[in-house]
Amino acid sequence: METKPETLVVGATGLIGRRLTAELLRQGRAVAVTVRGGSARGAQLRTWLREHDIDEEALTVVTADITRPGLGLDPGDGERLSSVRDVFNAAGVYRFGLGREEARRANVDGVVNVLRWAATRPELRRVVHISGYRVGAADPLPYPVPEDRLARLYRRYGSYEASKREGDAAARAIAAREGIALTVVNPATVIGDSMTGEAGQYLGLAGLVEQLWTGRLPALAGTRRTFVPVVTVDHLARFLAAVPEHDEGPYRAHWLLDDATPPLPDLVALLARHLGVRAPRAVLPVGLVRRLPRAITGVDPETLTFLSEDRYDTSSADALARAAGLSHPPVRDAARRWADRLVAERFGRAQPPLPGGFHLVAGARTYLAGDRVSPGYVLLHGLPLDAETWQGVLPELDGTALVADLPGLGRSSRTAADPADWLTELFAPLTSRPVLVAHSAGAAPALRHAHAHPERVAGLVLVSPYFLQRRPRWHLRAPALVGPLIRTASARRLGEALLGPAVTDAATPRALDDAVAQLRRPGVARRTAGWLHRAQRHTERAELRALTATCPVPVHLVIGEFDPLVGDAPDAAVTVVAGAGHHPQLSHPAQVAAVARAAVGIGQPRAVRHPR
């Protein structure tokens, strides 16, 4: 028998709506949600909830359209929602560059339709409308807004913020007219979960972090005191869930933000230090930035209205939070975890991401993911890839794994330490004796570490070790030539130049697309070129060949059929993967994982040929 919902979340598939839905279900409430797009969107929400360990048995999903009167609900769904007491409106469009009418349909008409529909609920207790901290701080608008004033509003603020301001006026006016108890929550910029960093939204301040990460933030707009406050999405969800239980009276409004958020230049500097990138030193007046061409500044004009030194009265939100036993999590730690997650997700371009974060290893801000205490495997990538290269291998392993971006490559910052010393420090905190799996360029530090610390390594799996294979063409051995190629080439051209003709499946172009995004960051292309140059030295290759033959731990080589060994193979087991090239971990991850699982205790050399 279906549970009768007492709470409705409108806009449950957005950042705030889905986190609020999860929080309400976690508290044992019977929740209904509206979604657009039919059953597919509802199924996606249920999948997300299950992935976050939320029991969705008490969830009711109905299809609705906030741009239509009555939310476009069919009579049967309207009857299913007759028991609703609390309505949370988290619906709307958050995007810059909107057309005026597109913005108004969702952010104004949608608000009006939600309020009018809520007024028909016989058991209605309260409507909670989510607005914005800059919207709520403005002088109240009448509703309907006179057309001349409306035109000035949209010209000054752009369609997104203007529509939110108009929607705020509509919410107050309709609630008063219909006799609805209304709470307006004005949250600050919403960042990721305070523990995991997860948000899944990449606009606004997240876009600024992306510019910082990619070296495209030469200066900030504003002043040294510009205040762009934040709130973590988990704290916001808990706060929203508490509102109907604590608010009384016909109208309440709360400004929800962490007043401990550093001024914008200090916040950006904090994230720059954490990510191992350079923070902008210059701060330019907003008026100047507004007059400069967007092609030069890289700043969306609509975001400039958010840059002010204003502070906000959070007393009512603070009082409600205390009554509900809530407090903001430490904002600096939360911002760092959010930045980690943004980088892991490549700012929305990597799905699913390999969640990880930055940790100091031998002086390098190193991107790590997985088990940092007792992994069964440690995996190192080659060129021009990063730790994401192991995405297909990880699910096939029979234990936990630690993956890392090599120093100066991928997402990791550079270090003065030798790569082998960096690897020694990476291993230092581990309590296990893992199998070390290394691809191509990663095989060199892996070999040296195994020789220096055989007691720390259970076995060594070298995937396409470059020093046992043919050297690349001459123009890939000179950093002066490789650097420009890396910075300008498409993913496919870069892959063919560095890895040989495409002989793998569709995973390879996707992995290279991800790698190219990192190679565009300042300094990464140059450092990659340096790694390539050093890797081709005859003395280096001879030394590593000798180390392979005399390694004190069991060694297994994994070679692609189209990227064979050159010369006599060292005294090691060899697996040839049919149909693979230089990166079988991308094209044939199950075969690579099978070798890794069997790596402990490898004895006599043998040759294994996997079928196509």
C-alpha cells in the first residue's frame, strides 16, 4: 500500500531538491516529488538516492510542469497529493545568458503556479520557497511589477537574477492573497557536501574555481573585501527540512550563509594553495571589468552583480538552526573538499568521476583516490593520461586500490623530489604490502621503488613498459617540439602521435579527451614533454631493462598485441593482450585486472595470450 505523502518537494532533481529529498527521507518522512520528463527522471532520482544509501520506499514520484496552472498534474496525481502539509519549492532555472521569457516561465510563472496549487491543499501547513541571498537583500518589489520598472530590472541584472527577484515578489504577494503561511529561505552560493564535496553543479563560484584550476584567472573582479558567502548543500538541506517544524506565522524569511566565509580574494587564495596553483594577485574594480570585452575578462556580466562587500542579517536563520541543533560545518575544510570534487569531476565533464582529493606527497600537491591506508593495489598511470586511466580496471580487482596522478602530471603539482622518492613517500603511510601496477612511464619509478623497498611490494605488474618497446618517432623526443604538439593537438591526433595508431575500442578517445583537458593546464604540457624526453635516453632504457631482469619481487609484463616488446624479453612473465595497443588498461581492463589479481607469488616466466 502506497504511503500517503505529507511533504512535497517541487524540483527534486536539482542540486538543492534532491539533497532535500534525501534528508527528508533519511528523517523518516513520507515524501512526494515532482519531476519533468516522465518516468526516466524519476528513475534517475531513485538511482541517485540508492547510491547515497537512502531508502526510497516512502517516496512518491509524480510528473508535473511548474510552467502550467495546477502544475499540469492529472487528477489522479492531484488526489495522491491531497495529504500534503508542507510544500518545498526548489524548482527554477539556474543559468546565465537566459532569455527574458525563458527565465520568467520557470522563475516567476513557476512560483505563482506552485503557490496557487499549494493553496488548494486541504491539509497545507507551510510553503517553503528557496530564493537567493542577493535577491532577498534587495528592496521589495510590488507584484505585478510595472512594465517600465520590469524592463529596467532585466536590463540591470540580466534575466536570471531579475527573474529571481520578480519571483520573490510574486511568492510574497500570492501567499498573502491566498492566506498561505510562507517561509522564504535565501541561501548563499551553494557548495558541495561538507564531507564528500559532492555538488554536481558547475556554475557561478564553481566556474571561478575552474578558471583558477586551468590558469585562466589572471585577476579577480571586486575589492579585497568582496564577500561571496557560501553554504554547504548538506547544511542547507538539514536547515530546509527543519523550517516547517520551527517557523510560525504568516511570513518568515531567513538568510542562510556561513558568515565565516573568507572574503573572495582570500577564499580564492585558500583554494589555490590547496590545488597547488597560482592565485591571481590583481583585483580589478567591477566597473572596469564590466566595460572590458568579455573575450578578455572571461567573466559573464551577469555574475558581476553578485560581487559586493555587503553583509547579511543571519540572526533568524541562526536562531532556527540553534533550535534544530544545527551548525555550519567548518567552511574552509568544506571548500577544499568541494574543490577536490570539482577537479575529480573535471567540472562536469567526467562522469562518473573517480572521487579523490589533494594530499601533500614529497612536496607535491598530489591527487589521490581510493584506499590510502591498506590498499591491495597501487596503480600508477603513464603518459599522457592520469589516474582516470584505471577506471575500467578498478571494479575488476578483488581488493581496494590507491591511485595517484604522478607528480607534475595530470592534476598533481610538481615537486623537486625524484619520482622514485615521491613513490617512497606515497607508500610510507600504508600498512599493507600491495601489488604495484604501473603503465608506461609509471613503470620506471615503480621498478626503482621495488628494488629499493622490496619488503613493501608484493608484486609488480608493468603494463606496456616503454623501455622494453620501440622508441617513439624522433620529433617526440625533443621537448621543444613535443610541448607545442601537446598544447594544440586534438585528443585523437595527440593519441596517435604519443600512443600509435588507434587499435583500441571507444574508451581510448574518451580517456584522451580527459587527459587533454589536464594537458592544457599551465606547465603540464611542458612537464609531460620533459618526461617523454628523459624516457627516451639510451642509458635510462638500458638501466630499466636491467632492473626488470633483476627485480627482487615477482614481475609480470602486460603487452598489447600491436605494441610488442623489442629484443629479448627480461626474465619475467609476459601476457600479450590480443587486439590491444599501448594502453590495454583502457581497451581490455578485465585482462589487465586478471593479471594484477594473480600477481602475488608469480614465479616462473610464462607467456599468456588473451583471445580477442
